[in-house]
Amino acid sequence: MIDRSLSDPDLHGTIRVVSAAATHVGHVRATNEDSILDVPPIFLVADGMGGHNAGEVASAIVVEEFETLTLQENVTVEQLGEALRSAAMRIGELSGESTLGAGTTVSAVATMVLDGIGYWVVLNLGDSRVYRLSGEIFEQVSVDHSVVQELMDRGEISAEQAKVHPYRHMVTRALGAGPDSDPDYWLIPAEAGDRMLICSDGLTGEVDDVAIERMLRSPADVRTVCGDLVSRALDAGGHDNVSVVVVEAVEVVGQSLASEDTAGHETDLPDSADLEVDEDTLPRGITEDGTGR
């Protein structure tokens, strides 16, 4: 469990967090192609694709590029985008038969302080996910870039049908695999007590959102929650690599101001965060049956 900001008295003006991560190859796969980063202010899961020595290389490259941002207190959206572009270039340069078709999903949460207010910055590309637990709110922030998500959005299949659809593992965006590698971004005011979950589809393919919410609401520490999430996925079959990172906000700068700004109306994004937000990238609420609406 990492708590660098709490242990370092020289860090100021940042969100203080505790975090933990866990990953497992699962019961079916021969190798673990997931890579994770759990170092403030960046928390990331990359789910590689392309087979042995392809997906695992691609996901590791993503971690290496984003890890360069962990030497500073806070990050900007521009820096996140640059790290993603650098990773994409390196993955594109992979050569040799063993690395043909290399690609990876990328889901990340970063802490950012803008105008004295603490934010979560969420980045997503592919079908790994980011969830947020904040008070009574539990939501899937990211929106899957997948064939079944598009079919669900068009009303052609139900959430239950998506779970068994033959194309349920087919992503429509990924880094290094296919022409579309544009990520979605979200900027969310942070509050003390928030828990953010970043995970590969090895978790969500085995564990429904109702169970995920229940485990995130546990009073247990983040390390225990990570272990419980992975164990639940393995008990349910463990058909894929499973990786999770849980981040909990301990103290958030400017929280009272952020609460006042967001009470009853939308908060304008700071000028330095040039993010495009449309209906397709709004956080997905969780319905009573545990599925995203």
C-alpha cells in the first residue's frame, strides 16, 4: 500500500491518498498481459492484447511512459496526453513476428490541483474501467470502447445478452491496435473518502457491479479491498488476467470550495483542461440490477 503524500511533509497542495494494487494471471491464461501503475499521482491499469510477448510488452510500455509523471505532485491533462502519445509511438515501432499486433487498453486516474481545488482526472481507452465511490454515489465513470457497448447503446442487445455475446471481448479503441486511439477524459471534483477503482475486464467479466460496490464500501483498508476483488474474480472462474488498483482520498485541498462550486450546478472546467465531454462520455450510473444504464 502506497501513501507517499502522507509520509512526505514536503508535499503541499496535492490530494493525499492511500492506494493499493493487485494482479493475477487467472486460471486460464498462460501469461499475465496486464500491467499496473500505483504511484501517486498516477494510478493505471493497461490490459495488453496480441498474444505472448506482444500484449505484455505493449502494456509495460504504457506503464513506463506514465511512470515518468510520478516524480511530480500533480499532472496536467496535456501531460497525460503526451505520455499516451509517446506510448503509442513506441508500440507502433515494435518489430518482429513475436510482437505483431501488439496493443493495449489504458485506464487511469490521476490527481490534479487546479486553482486550489483537488480533482480526479480519469482517462480511458478500451474496455478496462474506472469506477467512483463517493458518499452515496457509485458509478462507472468510464464508458467501454467495445462492440457490445455500442450494441447496447443502440438498444440492439441487453446487458445480460452482452455478457455472453460472441464479440464481448472485441474493443473498438485501443492503443497500438487499430486506427482509433483517442481516449476519453473526465475531470471530477474530489472529496475526502472517495474511492476510485481502476480495473481490467478480468474483474468486470466475472464480478457484477453490485458486488464491486459492496466490496468498495467495505470499511477494510484498500489493500484488503484489492485482494478481495481479485479473489472474487478468481472464485468466479478467473478466465482472464485480473488487475485492480484502489485509490482512496484522505485529504483534498479546496474541498469546501469545490463543494460550493458544484452545489446545484455544473462546474466549468478550468481553461488549462481542454476536455471534450459529450453524452457518450458521461459517467454511467448503476441500475438496481447492477448494470450500467
